[in-house]
Amino acid sequence: MKRFLLPAVLLLTLNACQKDSENDVQPENKDWYILTSPDNRAIQAVHGDIDGTLVITTNFKIYQTKDRGKTWSTANYTSNIGLFGFLEQQDTLLALNGQIGNASNTSTAYAANPSHFSLDGGTTWQLYRKWSRKTYESRVARNRVTNSVGTEYSIDYLLTPTSPSSTGSFYVETVGIKTSTGRSLSLPQEHELTSLYLDSKSRLYVTGSAPLCGRRDKFAFCGEQNGTLYVSKSSQP
């Protein structure tokens, strides 16, 4: 009997591991697919299609998934320059390492200045060597997007003075998504939101930090600090 004990225990252990892996899926939500970044930074930008290949950046790394975030592969982007967006031009995907503008309720923030490019949809990256002042024209809005029927989605901000007497210092918080039609979109949890993106099916992608359980001077994450990506299940969220 002892000869069969160890294999039996190993079999039970393997089965338990398989179940843990199978259960390690993103939480269900009726309106959103929810993906979590593979490292402990906020997701800064996303590009692609959740039904195919998605590429994200967590500022200093680029990751790719082809199974809706169940597994991620690390791209060969190696630089200590932070990334803030992606821009597709014909058959080339550009990684943008600059920012233009300050986010607020009325202004548009942009990712700009290509630093690397990919010819295979974000799997491999090469240094972009065509820098000039015109590279700042290669830019993409981070905090607002407009769909094919003209509806604009933008990150909604709340500016709160850091003290009752303060007139020039504010806490800047993201409080959700608003539309040009006057609607507000709620997310399952609170986050520091970073960017918006629309795929070819007009589904809305929202990138941000890990869920928050405290704001302002009591800022705190609810648990792990891995960033979050929301993808709307509808083309009209």
C-alpha cells in the first residue's frame, strides 16, 4: 500500500493545481471584461483587440496576450524611458514615450514622440531613429476617444483643494467615464484611470491602476498593485 501512496498524493496535488489554474480567471461582470496586468504597476495604454491580440504597457514594460489576459508574454522592449501610448500607422505600431498637456475636465492629454516601433503587432520592438520636431505630431489622445457615430468618451476628473485655504494646489482624482451625450459610465471599482481606447468594433477600453480603497491623503490600494484593464462587452457602453 505504501508504494501507491506517493503517486496518489502527487495525483491529488496535480489535480488541485489544475483546479487552481482553471479558477484563476478574471471576475465576471455583465458590462465589462476585466483583465489584470502581469506586474505591479498601473496599465498606461492598450492597443489591439480582446478577441485577438492585445498589447499593453505598464510604463517600462510591454506585454502581449492572445487569450484575454489569462497569460501574458513579455515583449523585448528594454528601456528605462516610460511609455504612455501606442499609435498604429499603416503596418507599423509605434510606442510613444512623451506626454503633452495636463489632464483635466476640459483639456486633452496626449501621448507623443515615438521611441520604438513594431512590425509584428507588438511582439518585437526596435528603436525608432527618425526623431525630429515633427515626431510630436505623431500623437494620440489619452483621456478621450470618439466612436464611429460621433459619441465622445472622456475620463472624468475631480479637483479638490489640498487644504481649505489652497487656491492653486489640488488633488486630481479620476471618478469615472463621461460621454458627450451626458451619460456617466460606472466601473466595478475605483481606480486612478490613465487612458481610453476604442477597437475596430467600437468597444471601449479603460486602463488604470489597481483597485483603490482610499483617496487623497488616505490613498491606499485594496490589495495587490497590479493595474487593471476594462473592456466593454458592448460597442455602445
